[in-house]
Amino acid sequence: MSPRGGLRTWHEGAHCQCVKTDVDTLATALYARIDDELKASPRLAPWRPAVGIGPTLSDAELVTLAVMSALLGYTSERRWLRRVERDFGHLFPYVPQQSGYNKRLRGASSLVTSMIRILAVDTSLWSDDVWLVDSTPVGCGCSRETAKRSDLAGWAQYGYCASHSRYFWGLRLHLVCTLGGLPILFALTGAKADERETLRDMLDTAPDVAVSHPGQTIIGDKNYYGREFEHDLAERHFELLRPARKGETERAGAHLFKPLRQVIESINQTFKGQLDLERHGGKSPAAVAVRVLCRILALTAAIWHNDKTGQPVKRSLTAYDH
């Protein structure tokens, strides 16, 4: 942290205003939490050589900057850093160059991922007993030349979005979340990845989540089907609810699917309409991954802060987008 003050000094002097909901207050609370976690668990920090000059911008400040840019709708890093220098100098005494900021942010992916889980667990929504599962397109290019020459070729694929009746070239963000929109599990895959296999993989890579949520109900769409798939979820002590496919008899909970489908579409729209998920601007796998992760962290941080300050709507970003 810079000796000139910044977020830590602001946090120490503004604790009496913790019930406020604005971007400065959220940034201060988020910075303090990340900084405390890094002090308690140094392994969370991105790797850097043991000998050398330490960075002027701390890792906690770096991630906080990335979250603020997502909340404020900046898709250009250069424009965002100019805004920080002009309007947020009281929080960030040192503003890095865009190239250094981009490189360090790509190296901080594991820290961003860890903070998503840490903040999510620290909310009242984490214990919800109903989850929604779905995937949404993350476009990465619009021209054939982009698809041929992009560094994302091989990961990004052509796919079809049934919700919007359109084809796209890119990835899919798979999301397991609570009814309140809190991200529980997530994965970024090629556009053609099987949603059932991806859900299995997400559960396999986070066994502690399954253990801490026995008897969980998971609600998905018609793509989450199959006797073997449902048996696998049942063995993990999850109950799957989904609409009946063509030729199937009506399934239990059918009256819930239409309103809950609107809930997951609303959560996806939060990512796309307010957090500019498809305007990530990433040109390489590492760049796309960290920019998507920062948007997931931005939503999680807003829910966490709204929960801590007793706001009635946990997923509201209105107080933080200006």
C-alpha cells in the first residue's frame, strides 16, 4: 500500500459511514477485505520473485480497480485508468500504465477466483437451499477472419443461443447461483460444451461446496436431462428439477419453471446489460478469463456489500454504477 494513504486510510477514517452504498464505500470495504485476506493467507497473492522491488500498486488495489471498472461500465482499460487518475486519486494515489495493469491483472486470476468464493461464503445467501443452473453466450468475435486468426481459436467455437435465436462465435459462461443471484459455481467453456458435463465438472472441482449443501435442489432447463445424469446428481445428494422434454410425462415442480426461468434470465441480463459481459475486450484466453472473473467478482462484491449493509435487494447494482 502506498505510504501516501489511499484506500486503507480512507477505510480507517470512514468506518462510521459503513451503511452507505456507493462505489467509494464498496471499493473501500472490498479493498480492506482483500488486503486482510492476503495478510492472513499470503498464498492467495500472485506469484512474484522473492527478490526485487515490490509493486507500487498492491494486489488488493489492483483487484479493487478491476471490480470498480466493471461496476462503472468501462470496457476500455485506457479510458478507465484515465478516469481513475482524474476522479479517484483519493483512493488510488498511484495509477499504473495500461500495459502493466493488464499484465498484472492476468496474473491475478487465482486471487480473483478465491475472493469470489470468500465473499460469497460471507453472505446470508450462501445457505440458500435452491440453486439455478444455466449457461449464457460470451461472444468473442463477429467476423470469419477473427475466428481464424484469434488466439482464442480452439477454445472459442461457433454455437447457438436458443434464448435469443442467434448463432455466435465464442464461449459460454456456465453459472450455478442462488435465487438471489449469488454465484456459487462457474465455468467458462467453448460454445459447444455439454451443459451436463460442465455441471458435473464444476461439482467435481468444488467438492467442499457439495458437502456443505446436502439435499440441495438444482433447477435447470431441458438441456439438463438423462437418467444417468440425474442418478449422478442424486448420488451427490442433489435433487434436479427441470421441465419435461418432448415425449416425457409432466415432471414434479413444473409450475415453478416459468417464473424461475425469468429469474436466471434476469441474472444473465445483469451480467450482460450492467456488467458488459460480452464487451470484455479480451484477445487471449488469459485476458478473457480474468475479465469474465472480474465481472463475477463485481456482482458477488455488490451482493456481499448489500447484504452487509442490510439492503432489501441484494443483487441491485444501481448504487454502484455512477
